[in-house]
Amino acid sequence: MSKRENDSKRGRNGRAAQLKLAVLISGSGTNLQALIDACAEPDYPARISLVIANKDDAGGLARAAKVNIATQIIRHKDFAEREAFDQALSDALEAADIDLICLAGFMRVLGATFVEHWKDRLINIHPALLPSFKGLHTHQRALEAGVRIAGCTVHYVRADVDVGPIIAQAAVPVLPGDNEDNLAARVLKQEHRLYPLAVELIARGLVHVENGRVRIEEADSRAEDAALINPPPFG
Ligand code: 4DW
Ligand code: GAR
């Protein structure tokens, strides 16, 4: 949605309409929690209308229920075909009139029909600086590769996994003695800042996909002098 379109959808209080989010989870939902916390801020331009899990034991379901967000469990195991699972998801999302779907540790691959239907209304967070370290065990592989900077990425979802226009990235240093667990924790902390930021940029209509890449109004020039250098320079 463009900035003007969102501005034109004003509520009775004269504020721009809030983007209606669905968050899809499979696990503990700490990124969901970060979005819940961001949405609790009065001026945040989005709210979560629906949380969907594909498994009964997804810990994030309790986080949503605690703040009275509607939850649904749509079990992939209940469907013989992937397409039928995708369709059930799509139906639930349509019924809730969702503007933007946020995958947050959602572990089922969504098919091309689903992805095309929700194109540029479907985003994911990945615990690496894409296009490096796609797939699983990202932190382990980053450590093995000896990178000095790790991080996370929010991107639009495409039919191929872990690809799609990159919206935002956060970088962290890899420190001596890091193992998979503490590197994962350092990255996760930044995921919790990055995901709400990316959603806010989209909700404010500042994110544009052009020729398969993202342009962000206003924000890009602010980054000009920023750098994370590891090892840090002397002095
Ligand atoms: C992702 C990629 C592959 C699997 C799980 C997650 C990353 C994020 C993602 C979720 N769904 C997606 C994406 C994506 O980037 N692009 C699309 N859909 N189109 C994965 O291989 N999952 C397997 C199941 C794992 C499990 O149930 O634990 C699977 O067979 O789907
Ligand atoms: C997060 O680290 C997220 O980046 C990752 O799963 C974790 C979910 O944690 N996603 C992927 O690996 C997608 N390929 P959470 O349930 O606590 O938000």
C-alpha cells in the first residue's frame, strides 16, 4: 500500500488506518512478542489481527492469547496435500481481511500459488545476512565460515525459500569464543528490533519494490555514515 493510500484510510480519530497484520508461527514466538510489544505503542501504525500456528505446541500461541489476539491452529498434518494447507491458510487470512502476513519462525514452505496471491504482502525474518547463509543452522555455518559480522534480514517472500527483496538488515559482531547459542542470542536480540522496524516502514507506506529490489523513502540517506567494523578500529 502506498503512503497516500494508507493516509487516505483514516479512522474516525483522523489517524491513518493501522495495517492489519497476521503473524504465522511454528515455535516459541519471541519475534511475535516483539511485534506484540511494538503494536502496544499508541502511535505504531499496525496491529496484529490474527496469529496462526501450524502446530498445537507453538509457544507463541500463549503469547497471543495473553493479550487477547485471535489465534488459529491450522495443522499441516491435517492436510494430505501442501496446496490444501496453503488454501486453508489463505482462506483464514482473507476472512480476517489481513493486509500483511509476517512469518515469524514459521517452518512450512508456502507454495507458488499462495506466494503469488500474497505477493508483496508476505514477509519473513531470517537469522542471517541474506543472501549468505540461507537455510537452517545459519549460525553454525557463519561460525564455520569465520565471518566477523553476522546478522538478520527481513525480506519479502518468494516461492524459492530465503530469497526475495530485502527490506531491512541488522548486523552484529561475531566475538571470540562465540558458539552457536550465544551468536544466535545476539542475533535474535536484533531480530526483535528489526522486525517491528520493517513492519513500521511498510505500514507507513515507505517501502517500494522496484525491479525486484526494495527502495525505502526517507530512511536510506540516514544510513550514509553508519558502519559496524569488527574488529573495531583503534582509538
Ligand atoms: C523456511 C524455508 C524452508 C523451510 C522452512 C522455513 C524459511 C521461511 C519460509 C517459510 N515458508 C516459506 C518460507 C520462504 O522463504 N519461502 C516460501 N515459504 N515460499 C522448510 O524446508 N520447511 C520444511 C518443514 C519443516 C518442519 O515442518 O519443521 C517443509 O517441508 O516445509
Ligand atoms: C528466529 O530466529 C527466526 O529468524 C528464525 O526462527 C527463529 C524463530 O524464533 N527463522 C528462520 O530460521 C526462518 N528460516 P521465534 O519463534 O522466537 O520468533
